[in-house]
Amino acid sequence: MQRRFKDYLTISLKGLAMGAADAVPGVSGGTIAFISGIYEELVSTISNINASLFKTLFNKGIKPFWEQANANFVLALLSGIIISYVSFMKLAKFLLENHPVLIWSFFFGLIIASIYFVGKQITKWNLPVIIAFLIGTGIAFYITMLPAQANNDSNSFLFIAGAIAICAMILPGISGSFILIILGAYKTLSDAIHDVDIKKIIIFIAGAVIGLLSFSHVLKWLFKNYHNITLALLTGFILGSLNKVWPWKETLTWHTDSKGIKSPLLQESVSPFSFQGDNQLVFAIILVVLGFLTIFILEKVGSKKQ
């Protein structure tokens, strides 16, 4: 695929959006990739990292290797994701602590739009497709109901958490950051990034790389052999995740760490009219609309590039 510089710049911008989404516990960068028209290329590129690729490197040199690896695409996308994820994680933490209703409202609108734009790509609805949709919805909803675990900062656990979370990060609808919270690894990774703890960051990345390379082969096979069923499953994942991004929540249980800092362990969604505190309903509705329009614009940009 021949691309110009501005095409790679656009891919980097999509990477920025993916990284920002993945930094928020409850939103999936995979959703952004799907809507913006790069999801299947991303999965295919990752799954092509194998022995044959490195054989090309040793036998034919760097240029054929670079082309076979689709490395320009990877470099452009990854640079955007990393820059955005590292920088936005701090902002996301601030917004979640100080303006939770507003940030969740924006992402609620984003997810609603995602359900429509991903679901409309299903070319034929039949019983297996409907069942896949319902299963995806049920799995994602169940995951949003799981309580967060206490923080675990062991190196072996961080490696495993990286492998599991990265699989969620490339699945539309399932948030990698939320999986890290459920596993009790989100704060460990956040602190490692903040403190520039190279050892822990490398351990997490190593786990993520292994998990990504393994899981991408499964996704590629599913798209090739069960395209509509896979799309229905992913659409269900997105629908089921709405419970997590509902703006108005009541915290049932709290966790207090060794420094005395409290964080919510278990929350439930409530009506904005029974929400304890300022429901910020007008601003919340505006941000829901903005979130929806953000996905609408991304989808239009993505459709022009396909």
C-alpha cells in the first residue's frame, strides 16, 4: 500500500486517539482503531510478526523486511499511541478524580456512536450472529461488574497483567486500563510511568508484546473465517461496556493503600436524579453529544482512507 507523509501523519493522529482512549479505565483503543478504519490492518500487521519475517531480514536485508513488516504503519501508529498514553494517563487520572461525571459523559457518547458504526458493518444478521452479539454483551457487562483488586506490584504479576491487558486493549469495547484495575495493576503501572521505573515498564511491555503476538493470530483467523460473527461479538463487547462508562455512579466499597489514599473498589450505576452531589446534567448531555460527534468524524475520516 503506497502512502504519503500526510497519510502517516493521519495514522499517528489515530494513534493519539487510541492512546488517549486506552488511558481511561473503561474505554478501548481498539474501538478507536475500528471506527477510524485501521483495525483489520493493525491485527493483520501484528499477526505477520513471525519467523518468516525475520528470515526476510537475514536473507534479503532491511528494506524488504521493513516493507513486509508494514513498519511505516507500525511506527506512525505506535508513536502516537505511546505519546498519548503516557501523557494522557496523568490527565485522565486528574479528570477521573475531580470531574468524573463530565469525562464519563464524553466517553459514554463515544461508546454509543461506536455501537452503531461497528454494528452497521455486519452484512447479514442470522441466529449465530445474534447469539454472538448477546454473548459479547453479557461478557463485557459481567466484566464491568467485577470489583477491583488490591494493588499488586510483583514483577511476575506485572508481566502477566501486561499480557492480559494488551489483549483487551485491541478488542473494541473492552478497556485494557479497566482490566489492569480489576487485576490490581493499574496503579503499579501508573506509578512506574510517573517515577520512570524502567525495570517495571520493560517487564510490562514484555508481557504485552507476548500477549499481543499470540492474540492477534486468533483475531486474524476469526475475521477471515467468521467475519460477521466476530463483528457481532465485538459490537456486543462495546454495548456491554456501557455500564462501566455510565457517568453517574455510587461507590459501594473503597480501598485504602499504604499511603492512606482511597480509591473505589466497587461501584454501581445510578440515575442522575438520585446521584449524590451535582449531577451536572446539562454539561453531561453536551459532552455525550461531543463524544458521539468525535466518533462520527473519526468514522468519516476512516471511511475515506479505506
